[in-house]
Amino acid sequence: MTAEELKRKFTGWVFDEIDLDITSESLVGFATACGETLPKFTDPTDPDFQGVPNYLTRIHGTRALPEDFPVEMHRCFDAGKSVEFHAPVRPGDRIHGTSEIADIYEKSGRTGSMLFIVHRMNFFDQRKTHLATVDWRLVQREFDA
Amino acid sequence: MILDLHSHSIASDDGRAKVENYCQWIERKGLPLDGFVLTEHRQFDDASDYRALEDRFGLLILKASEVETEYGHVLVFGVNDDLRAAFDFARIDNPIAMVLAESERCGAVAVPCHPGRPKVGMCAHWETRGPVEGVRIVETLNGGSREGENEIAERYAEEHGWSRIGGSDSHIVSHIGRCATRFEEDVRDIDGLVRALRRGRFDAVRPEID
């Protein structure tokens, strides 16, 4: 299947959803691991206590790719995540996350052709506030349609 | 006049630099650049308008493209509607002969970039697939090249009599201006850049060294 065919078949629909509860301990732990020192990210007694803007990048869904997605995992590597921050995460929030494939494209690099798969997670709180959009890029090397 | 002819902003999937941050870096570091060209991967960025940044920083900011062919990557200066209709910029297997010919036909200039690089450079493919007709200019100084890769490009340019440009191939702010192109004439817009490239009075330079 070519990249274009994969894109037509697998992008633009939600293939996974998760719900999780946010605790102060989790927010502090992540902020501390990031080296954050501002009290609003590390001190639960701070009146504006919230998660660091990239907090939701730590959340994964139950699947990396839709069922039946033809990927050769032994050739894949993680090409990192980017986050678009919309609103802060607070302790006690119940988060709803949705997963979709946002884009599939090819490029050629020093090691040959590569297939990029963009797994996008959108996160909302219990008030339906859109908190963040996280794009995770998965790369398959030596892609040959 | 010195222009960095090869750079990427966040409009490219692997670009991590905002155009404003490039401008701020050039100003803060006092780099001897008069401007730079954004050559986004596999696309032409129609939407962005950098005129306000040009005025604020006194820099020329032009837009071009880096497309992909079976002989590696090629910069295309002077992208217009005719050229965009001629082939699919998003493909990674465009025939290089077609890219060169269509660019010429549509009034643009196509320049194989980092030609000494394996897989995505023209020279390795030249050895295995044969020569390419229509090459006039190559990028002999690329800021992202590894040891020996620019030397391969220079050797090919020397052997074939091609003109030489330089570009940083920057994807992050601090890499802008590592390599560039010095023009004998003033360039004020993309049409002027195309004219200057056609006239051939330019050379690849390392601005902070040369």
C-alpha cells in the first residue's frame, strides 16, 4: 500500500479513546522530572497549581495505531512528540483523550525512504475544554510501497 | 549581497525554528546576512507573509521549495502556479530531469542541494544511474553536510563547470547563515533572485569565515 493509500484509509477518524483522573502527585512528579521549579507547577498548595504545559505528552492511548495498520515495527522508531497547549490541566480533572492518525507522508533522508505516521491525541477535561493536541511521530525506515 | 539560500521553518515537518527567531538571531549575532530563503520540504508555503518581519529587521525573506527526486533533493527558486501544476511537490520520487526541465520552462531555477550526501544527494546517483542533463547550479556549501560531502559537491561542480551556491540548511535557529551565497548584484525579491541566479554572478560562501 502506498503512503497515499494509507493516508486515505487511515486518517481522519478516531480509533481509540481513554479516560483518566489527574492527581496532584502525578502533576508534581512530571514537573519535577522536567526540572521545573515554579511553585504553580510543583506546589499543590499554590493557588494556581496546574500541570506543566507538556504534561499530557506523557499520556498514551491503548493502541499506537489503528487495527490492521500495515506497519513493520522492527523498522520503526519514535520521532518524538510536539504539543499544542490550549488550557491547563488541574488536579481532580477527569481527562478524555482521543486518538486519530492525523497525517501519513513520505520523505527521503540519508538512510533512504521513510514513512512518517502522525498519531494525534486530543485531550479534553470534564467540562469539554480542549486542553492540548499532542502529535506523536512514528517513522518506518526503508519504506517501500 | 549575501543570502542564505537554504533554510527551513516550522512550516517544514522537521523544522524547529520560527522565522521571527531567525531574524532575531541574525540581528543579535550581527551575522553578515542580508536575508534568507525559506525552502520548505515538499511544499511551497503560500500562506505565510513575512513582509512585516522584513521591515522590522531590515532583512530580505524569500520563499522557495525543497523537492525530492530520484537523484536526491532539489531547491527550486521562483515557484509559481505553472510549476506547481507541473508536478507533485509532495512526492519523493519526482524525476530530476522533469524537475529541471519544468523549472526552466516555468521561469524558475532548480538547484540540486547537498549533492555530495548519500541517498539524498545527486552525485551518488550520478555514479549509479548516469548523468543528468540540465544541471547548471549546485549547492556546494551546505551547512548540514558531514565531512567530505561538500568536497564531493565541489569536485563535481569543478568537473562539470556548474555554478555554486551555499545555504545553511538550517532547521534550528542557531544554524542560520552557516553557509550562504554572495551575489554581485542587489536582490530585492524572488524574481530578482531568479534573475541573479540565471546571470551566474554569485558564489558560495561561509559568511563568518570568508
